[in-house]
Amino acid sequence: MTHPAQPKASHFINGEYVEDTAGTPIPVIYAATGEQIATVHAATPAIVEQALSTAKAAQKEWAKMTGTERGRVLRRAADIMRARNHDLSVLETYDTGKPLQETLVADATSGADALEYFGGLAASLTGEHIPLGEDWVYTKREPLGMCVGIGAWNYPTQIACWKGAPALACGNSMVFKPSETTPLCALKVAEILIEAGAPAGVFNVVQGMGEVGGALVTDPRVDKVSLTGSVPTGKKVYAAAAAGMKHVTMELGGKSPLIIFDDADVDNAVGGAINGNFYSSGQVCSNGTRVFVQKGIKEKFLARLAERTGNAIIGDPMDEATSFGPMVTENQMNIVLGYIEKGKAEGARLICGGNRADKDGYFIEPTVFADVTDDMTIAREEIFGPVMSVLDFDSEEEVVARANDTEFGLSAGVFTKDFTRAHRVIGNLEAGSCFINSYNDAPVEAPFGGVKASGVGRENSKEAIKHFSQVKSVYVRMGDVEAAF
Ligand code: NDP
């Protein structure tokens, strides 16, 4: 019998599901059991061409609609997503392995927030009138044209919506390529947009590996590329986009610092460290994986952290009591286990976890290392798994310098009751998305994105509008034209 996660076809183009079985088969594996639950096919050149020519043609008519009309479509899509939250969350769990306890509140709901927020903004995208004596200039905010979205595997619904909603609100069309690891959820987003009244071809989904992403990024008809992925992929995609002078948004990886001062509330700081390391089994780009703890609070912090980490319920992601799921793939599990071995070999002190969990599927225990030093591999490289490194520090000046000593700059957090210090420290940290006495909140109203190697541009908030539109200025002369000859 066909598994309920199996989509009708691999791609969604011009308002309908499309199949081309000549494309390389991509098995969809449920991470909690290792069983294959679906198959899709990578896009062939013919499918890529169909998606691009469709999106190119659909964009012009979509841009002619008023912002109010476009916004209405997005807001209807948000309503449909919320009404189907349970089914979409189950699908997200099949796609990623993340526990239903999380997906019920963080995925389709966050996607719906983006559709609703950008739907609400669509009608407000106006220009300026700039008086110049009798003459004047007016500006218009125009769409970029056809956009390509490329997603990572950790938040397949959210990423499709975080890219699709602002793109469509501004009057662009989009061809979206999910990660080959999680191909299912974006198809539902495309289906729902059509149901909500989006014209066919405005939002399309094609499957495939990096090769398909490469074909999309290098096509001369594409005006903008928005990628969520790793830094090495980001560098490749950015370079390819630059060759065609395309706009880009790059949401890339991180190795973010979370700084806990002696005066912090211990339970809140532990809660922040748990949210910043173990949510989605640690597969979150903004995670605060370098937890700097001031020496006076260190042992208290570690004891409480170990105690609370021991309360994680590791198991069947479809059971709503489960609070900790598997890694997305066997490969990702092996990468993370390799980092754990490096942590042990390089002399970090294992506080808890450190092993593959004794279950089917790709489970790793939530792992905490203490006495980590700045030069250890686990303190320098993005692990993208449930491995927290706790580092000691003495002074504010020292910790800020050490926190900034990385190529990454996505996020940063600070826990302290001293508000002057909190703002001063955050002001001195090189990161795009920061937190004070909290960690990993990502409301659609707030800009999200990194500095340094962690990326270019911002998603969410009014900032995203700037990255999916461009300004045209028009000089209007009322009198005669003066010319030299
Ligand atoms: P990858 O960089 O491996 O892949 C990202 C996407 O790019 C995938 O869809 C991939 O396809 C595609 N791709 C790979 N090569 C190319 C290419 N040459 N041209 C075009 N597209 C290409 O990232 P992961 O999927 O492994 O995701 C994990 C990474 O994403 C982590 O580094 C994480 O930090 C980052 N991330 C960043 C976020 C942010 O907002 N800043 C949020 C979430 C994750 P395929 O996988 O099918 O080969």
C-alpha cells in the first residue's frame, strides 16, 4: 500500500503536479525508523525548463494585480495552512523526523505566519514623492521578476514560506527547490497557494540535488536567488549568481555564542541553552552551540543542565509526549557522531549523552561537553546536531573577543540581570540575530539573518521586502528642456 506521505507526483508546476520518471529517483526515508516512505524524481532538464518558462510567464500578470489582491491570496493560504495544521505537521515529521510536539507549533504555523504577515504588507508597498521645485521625482517599488528559492532540510515548510511569501507579496514569481532530503512539504505549500487563488505558475516546486539547484541559479532568466544552506554551498551559489548579476539572499550556517554571566538566573540560562542546542535535535542554523559560562556559575549551571537534559523524552516522533527526535538522515547522524568522537579525543569533558541512542532510526543522545577550549574542533565547526560545547570565561572583554573569533556571525545571546551589560555585550558581538535573556525566538516580525560568512540579506520583517523588490525613480519635468546645443 502507498504510504500517506507519498506525493501525487514529484514536482508542482503551473498549478499542477507534474512527473517525469526519467529523473534520478530520490528515496524519502523516515528518520525515526529508517524505512522508505516515498520516492520522488529529480527534475530533468525538461522539467527545469518547464518550471522556469512557466514562472517567467506567470510573473507579469501576478505583478499587475494590486497588492491588496495578492495579499488576499497569501492570507487565504495562511488560513488554509492553519486549518490543516495537524496533517501538515504529520507530513513535516515524516519529512524531517522532528517530533510532532515541535512540528505542531513551529512549522506550518510559522509558514502561515509568514503568509499572513507578507499578505498584510503587500498592499502597503508604495513609493515616495520627492518635490524638486516645479518638478518632482516619484519612486515605485517594483518586483525583481522571477526568483529561485533553494532550501535546507531542517524546516522544509517554513523555508518555502519564508522565501515564497515575501517574494509573492512583492509581485515576483518563484521556482523553489527543496533539499533532496526533505522533498515533501514544499509541494503542499504550492498546492495550498493554488487553492487560495494564486494564479498557476506563480509558485512552483522542482525536486533535485545540487545539480538542479545549479541549473536554476545559472539560468539567465532568473533575477534573484535566495538560499538557505551551508557556507560552502552559499559561496558556490553566490558566485554563480554574481556571474549573472542576480540579487541574492544567503541564509547560511553558524557557530553562535551564548554567553552566560554569573548573575544570570540559572534555570532561564539552562532553558536558553537547551532551546539553543537541542530543539530539532540541534539541526538549527542559529543555535548557540558555544555556551560561554562565567566561572562563578559554571558548576551550578552544568549540574542543572545535566539534570534537565536527562528529562528529554527520546522516542517515536509521532507521539506528542516525545520531546527529542532523530537526526534527519543516517549520513547526518554519522557526521555528528564523528564530531562527538573528536570532542572526546581532543579532551573535552563529557557531561551527558555522547552516544547513538539504542533505537531504530537515527537517534543521538543530547550531548553536553564541558571544559571545551576555543581551539577544539567542536568549538570551531558547525556540527548541526545535538552537541553543546560549554566553555569557561572570566571577564566580559575576554568573552566578547573569543565569541567574535569565528568566520560565522549568524546569532548571539546573552544571559545576565545587568541590563546595561546585556546591551553593551550584544552591541559588541558580530552577529545578525541576537537575544537577551532568551534564545532562538524567530517571529516573522523580526529580521533574521547573519553577518560575516553566515550570510547576506535578511528574511522576515519589512527587511525581506527590500530583498525581494527594487526601487524605480522617475524624474518628471514640468517646463521646457534646456540643452547645451
Ligand atoms: P546544503 O548547503 O548542503 O544544501 C542547501 C541546499 O542547496 C540544498 O537544497 C542543496 O541541494 C542545494 N545545493 C547544493 N549544492 C548546490 C549548488 N551548487 N547550487 C545550487 N544549489 C545547491 O545545506 P543542508 O541542506 O545540509 O542544510 C544545512 C545547512 O543549512 C547548515 O549549514 C545550516 O546552518 C544551514 N541553515 C541555515 C539557515 C539560516 O537561515 N541561516 C537555516 C537552516 C539551515 P541538495 O541538498 O538536494 O543537494
